Amino acid sequence: EQLSTDAFRPRALFDRYNIEVIATTESPLDDLAHHAAIMAENRAGGWQGRVVTAYRPDPVVDPEFEGFRDNLKRFSAITGENCLTWQGYLAAHRQRRAFFAAHGATSTDHGHPTAQTANLSSAEAEALFDRVTKGAFTPADAELFRAQMLTEMAGMSLEDGLVMQIHPGSFRNHNRSLFENFGRDKGADIPMRTDYVNALKPLLDVFGNEASLSIILFTLDESTYARELAPLAGHYPCLKLGPAWWFHDSPEGMRRFRHATTETAGFYNTVGFNDDTRAFLSIPARHDVARRIDCGFLAQMVVEHRMADWEAAELAQDLTYNLVKKAYKL
């Protein structure tokens, strides 16, 4: 009954929740018509809510994504580039990234099975691209292509300033029957063990010391917090740690994240809290939980005389608001 009232319409909730900005993720094949309509209304003095997009290129960078070759043909039609050639394909990405930025995007998002990266020569990359576009590729080729594209995307982020997010480590669509009957993204996504130290090294060898590049890492493998992610973020200027994600976006998951990462990565190599929900009504509760958990963690440090109360108060503001705005260039 309440959901049918004007008070529960999306824009009314956006305003009631005091949301400054909300980001959605779209494929490069999306025309962003809804974002354009909202921006036009903003400019005309109508509703002033800020809704931005983020560049999520999975359908055109994953050779194992269903319809990959057809997606490349659509990519060509949208951009006017020949996306069945390596250079045309890269040019199409640059064009669409600029289009997304013009529609408010400040970030990209990459949901790969692993965090693997690669740094192939131009000739090697072109030969690999030729195999995957012709359909004559192995699973190893598909993984190598995704790996190369993470490095290519990092280079493009260095050029255009878009923040890069990497969300690896989910075995997507694990339930075969569910996938075959209802398609992707219907559930049954299961966390996997994920390597970062070796997987990210090819990318970091090229871009790791670029302070103007910003890469935010997420994980579903909590065993990597202290062993891999915190040391990497503590060392490389381009890396930051995203908050506890998905299965671990919970009170205990958030506590484990802070306890495992803070001694090595500190607070300012993380990005505070941004929720990853598809449930619009849950946004206030999720942020409230994150704030309570972080404040509890800070309070413990104050009680143990590891931090002054004024430092904790300053950090609480940073962890809930300032860091995420800075990290995502908002």
C-alpha cells in the first residue's frame, strides 16, 4: 500500500534519503537515454537529483559473454569504428568512455572472473584479438584477453581520468539450470579464491607508480585482505581498497575488513563506504550499518589509547563521506 503512494516514488525517496549522487552501471552498448533525460531536466531547473553512469564494458571485453561477436558488431554500428580490428576496437572504447563521461561518469567497473592482467606486445594483442573475434579461441585465450583488457582500460583511465573499479572473484551463474531457463544475473553467483599479487603484477609493472591513476580493488575472498590487498594498497600509489563487498557487506563482514586491513593499509588507502545495492529502499540502512561499524572500530581504538578522540571524530567523517567523494571524483 505504501509503495503505491507518491512518498515512495523513486525521486521522493532520493530526496528523503538525502542522496547527493547515485551511480548506475551501463554497457558501452547502452544509449544512456535515461541519463540524458535526467541531465536535461537538471539543466532546465527541474528535479535536481544527480544520477550518473559508470562504464561497464563486460559484454564487449569478455569473449565468453553470450553474443560477444554480435555485441562487437553493435559496438561498431554505435561508434562508426571497425570493432573487428584491434585498433578500431580500442578507438571505440575511447569514444564510448568519452560519451559516458559526458553523461556524468567518473568511473569504470570491471566484473571479471579473476583479477588477472597482462601486458602483451601490440602484435601479440592483435593476434589474440583476431582469435577471439573469429571464435577460434580457448578458455585460456579468453582469460588472457580479459587480462589484457584490464591493462588497456587502466591505460585509458590514465588518459581520461575515469576511476577504475575491479570486482573479481565471482563464479557467475553457477546454477546451470537456472541460467539456461532464465538467463544471466538471476542469482547463484558464488565467491571464489582470488589471487591479486601475481595477477595484478603485469598491470602494476606498467602503471603501478602512476599517482594520477586510481584503481579501486574489491574482493569476495576475505583471506586476501591482510596477505595481499592491504600490502598492495599500502605500497602502490594507484591502488585503493573498496569496502567489504557483496557477501561481506554485513556487520561482521565490515568488522573483519577493518581488522584485517587497517594495520597495513591504514584508513586513507581505502575509499570509505559506497553501497553496491540494487535494492533502492535499503540504501539508508546500509549506510547506517557501515557508519555504526566504523564508529565502533574507531571507539575501540580510542578506548585502547591508540587514537585521540578528536582523530576518531575526524576519521568518522572521512570514512562516511569525504573519502568516497574524493575517490570517485564526485
